[in-house]
Amino acid sequence: MTSTHTLRNDPKKVAIASMIGTAIEFFDYYIYAAAAVLVFNTQFFKSGDPVSDELFSLSTLALAFFARPIGSALFGHFGDKIGRKRTLVASLLLMGLSTVTIGLLPNYESIGIWATVLLCLCRIGQGIGLGGEWGGAALVATENAPDGKRAWYGTFPQLGAPIGLFLANGAFFLVSYTFGKEALVEWAWRIPFISSIVLVAVGLWVRLTLHESHVFREAEEKGKTQKAPVSAVFKHHMKPLILGTFIMTATYVLFYIMTAFAQVYSRTPVKLSEAGHPMGLGIEPNTFTGLLLLSAIVFGTFVSISGIFADKIGRRKWLIYVTAGIGIFGLCMPYFLSNGTPVSVFIFLVIGMSFMGMTFGPMAALLPELFPTEVRYSGASLAYNFASIVGATIAATFAIKINAAYGILGVGIYLAINALITLLALFASKETKNLDLTEM
């Protein structure tokens, strides 16, 4: 066992490496979300109806969520079979190539419907890449963490989400500010996509300097690895898979209401739906982007705070308190958005992103702890990405339709119902903070 010990990674180095890698992946992922809201409805869709084009553009976000479980199964299989490190390198390459290709695609005016088809294929590639990314990054961080600090070290890959969100929206803010709105829509939107190749190169270099997780190597030496880990998850670990999926659901619904629905609602001109409910606030897109950038800092801050408390009081108890708060926050949404101003929208974003950080942070520790080492990559990844289908595929577009029919309170109730579902899953689960990952 001496060789295993000497090849252990420095936990701090692993934490930083996992944070950098996920930040790059989420940057690539979120620049698509920003472009889908701001640009793609005019570049890749031509139905003749601007509202339909906007909905079509937003609906392509869902493609990645349906592709992510495929990435979970594919990369989870190899991550549990041949190791975390090489699998993470492959997922980063797939995400990077898909993102750069989007930046090079001809638009609808150039090649017609094929532009839409190619965009959708690239979005699926992004989804498969991220589907394999998160589980591996979470495992690398938590399997190398010191005793009693798994949740804290698990927050480092989670910080990739707010960092990626900040960088993605910052990139579009700078491009719009530098070249103007017209240039952004016509061609400058491509700059963030193509420039991501530099970040991918940095991420690959960082990941190639790591050793394989000692927890995985010990399982490999004991002959505990599975020939078909994904199949083993469905045969022997369905309960933790279902619980993990619903534990994560409210997190996804909250995030996409905060970033996608709130952005569309805020920048849409002031008007009423047929049912008499406000459909927009008429806030300038750059103003909202600036507010979102500031709230992303709040998101990251509370991700870090959550790791400390999840290690102290336990993941389950911490998330029960936070999820109850998310439900109450949902019911209070009309106070911020019904007749919102930039100030009230910013307060909404700050509170929502605080809850987002508090619920998202512990997930990198909790979901892997639900599964034994030989299926941990597959199980945690599948739970995380099945939750994306349940919680995020329809969050933005469904929230727009709910708002049109029932107003902002309807959107808030939708969030509260999902918080209740997550609470039920948490009550049905057990505390995992004292588990020894090497003995599972």
C-alpha cells in the first residue's frame, strides 16, 4: 500500500484544480444560455414570429439537460472502470470542442435550417460533456478531502458554477459594451465561444498534473470495480438514485428561474398577458446582466459558507433548513417582481442566489456519499443529471407560461412545490457526513 500512499494528491491542489476545471465547463455551458436569451432567437430561428423564435431559442437549453444523463452513463462507466482523471480530461475536451464549434457556425440566413440543426447538435455535445464533468470533479475533490472536511472541499468544484456564470455574463457584457448591441447580435456573440479554446487548454494542463484518486485506486486493487457500473446502479442502488435526483430538483428549478426566467421577464417590454398579468419589466439587458454579475458573487460566497455548515451540522439537516427557506422565498416572489424595478430585481437576485449557494454547495459531498466507490461516479452523475431533467428542462419556458396565466405568484408556487418535493426526499434520506468513503 506504500505506492498508493505516495501517489496521493495534495487536497488543496485537487480543490483548486477541480474548481478551475468546472469553472471552464460551466463558462462554456452558460455562454450558450446567455446567447440563447440574447442572440440565438434571431441568428438561428426564422419562424416569422419573434415570440416563437424566443421560445424556440430557450427550448434548445433543454437539449443539454436530456443529453446530460447520456454523458453521466458514458463517462460514469469509464470513470468507475478506468478512473476519474482520464475521464475528466475527455469530458473537458468534448465540452470545449462543442463550444468552439458553436462560435464558428454559419447562421440561418447562410444555410437555413441546417444552422439550427448544427446548433442543436453542438448543444447536445455540451450536455454530454457536462454530464460527465460534474460527477468526476465532485469525486476528485471529495475522495481526496481530509477527514471531516468533505463538504468544504466539495464546494470547490461547486464554485465553478458561480465563477462560470460570472465569466460568461461578464464576457457578453464586455462584448456588448465594446462593440454595441447591434454588433453583438450580428457577429460579436461569437467571441466568447471561440475564445473559450484558451480556457480549455488551461483546464487540460491542470487536470493532467493530477494523480488518480487514491479511493478509486484502493477499490481497484481490491477488485471492487464493476464491469457495468451504470447497470449496477439501476439494479442495486435505485433508492439512492431516486432520492439524490429529488434532493437536487429544487436547486435546478431555483437556478433557472433566477437566471433564465428572471432575465427574460426583466428585459421584456412592459405589457400585460391576456389574463392581465405583467409579462415584462422593460429593464435594459445590460442592466440585468450587471445585476446578475453582482449576484453571482453572492452565489459563490454562499457556496463556500454552505460547506462549513454542512460539515458541522450535517448535509441533511442543513439542506432541510435551506430548502424550507427556498419554498418561502418562492411564495414571496410577487413582492420583488410583480411591478419590479432594477432595485427590487437586484434584491430578488441577491436573496435567490444566496439560497442557491446554500443548496448547491453541499451537493458535491452529499450525492457521491449516497453510492459505494465502484459505482460512485455513475450514481452521483446520474442523480445530478436526472435532476436537471426533472427540475430544469422546463423551468424557464414553463415559468413564462405560468406567469402569463397566473402571474408571478404562480411561478413562486411552482418553485415552492418543487421545494416541497425536495424536502420529502431529504426526510426520506439518512445523514452521510460521517461515512468512510473507502469502506463503502
